[in-house]
Amino acid sequence: MALRGLYAVTPDWLDTAILLDAVGRVLEGRPALLQYRSKATDPALRREQASRLLALCRAAGVPLLINDDLPLALELGADGAHLGRDDGDLAEARRALGPGRILGASCYGEWSRAEAAAVAGVDYVAFGAMYPSSTKPLAPCAPVSLITRAKAELGLPVAAIGGITLDNARPLIQAGTDLPAVISDLFSAPDPAARAAAFAGLFE
């Protein structure tokens, strides 16, 4: 599985119909991955949304990862999980997912966390925020040099997240980013399918 291209991350929308419609359009643009990210406190809603998104992704041939919720990823048989610093042990998550599914880790601006994640067996490391982000406005920005260093030393695909738009993604890709993770610039676009395709075009 080639982990290179647009990494689409869902906005935190409670209206399932609107979310599914938007994701359906994004999938037309052929992202490399889709991450379901929801901070909703209602587990039933999260399960319903994730389950229906998984069906959409399977039909489109795009892997679905679940953010911050390994048990839900395992329960649904999703294609993987993306975990942050408070979401459990990465080595245990690797064992639970097995070798056939994707595990990604948020490393923020912390090189030591990226090294530990690589040892734990993740499939990609993620750095950010790369730019000021409306999703996490208080997140400190990570240096682009971390991307270049990770490519040189870890031998893993590198994701970057935080304030990424079609206009500012290219320098990150030139620095070595394999997976620009995008929420707002993608899902707020007038034509999400065209925007997703335009991101994919940055890798051609």
C-alpha cells in the first residue's frame, strides 16, 4: 500500500448526512487515506458515522483510519488507526492491529516521539502543526526540518498536518512530506472533489 498523496481528515460534524455527502465528494478526488476524526462525546454517533464512512471508503478503494480510538477501529474492522500521545501504547496498538493494517502516530514537534513510534512499528509518523490551524489554534508549530530528518533517518512515510492548504502544501512536499493531512481547506472548498484532485496533482 503506497502511503503517498492527500491524507483527507474529516471535520468534526455531527450531521451524519452532511458528513457522508462531503466525504463522498472528497473520495471522488482519490485521496491516499481518509481519517475519521470526531471529538463527539456520543459513542453511538461515532460508531454510526465511522461504520458508514467505512462502507463509503471500501466502495471507493480508499483506506479508512480511525483517529484516537483503537477499540473502535478494531470493532469495525477499519483499515487502521491514528493515535496521539494520550491514546495508548503504540507497540500494543501495533500488535492489536496486526501487520495488515495501518498505524500512524502524532509526533507533534517531538523528534524523540517519532523515534519511539518508529521502534514501536508504526507505518507513518505525523508532525504538526506545520502552519497556524483553525482546528487546533493553540497548537505550537513544528519545524519543517523534522520532516526532512524523519525521511532521512526513520525510513517511514511522513505525514504533516495543521493549516495546510493547496497554496502552502508544496514546500512541505518538497521537504519530504508523503501525506499532507488536510481538513478545512478540503471540506470547506466549493468543490471538494476538485480540491482533492488538485492536492493529488501536487505529487505528479
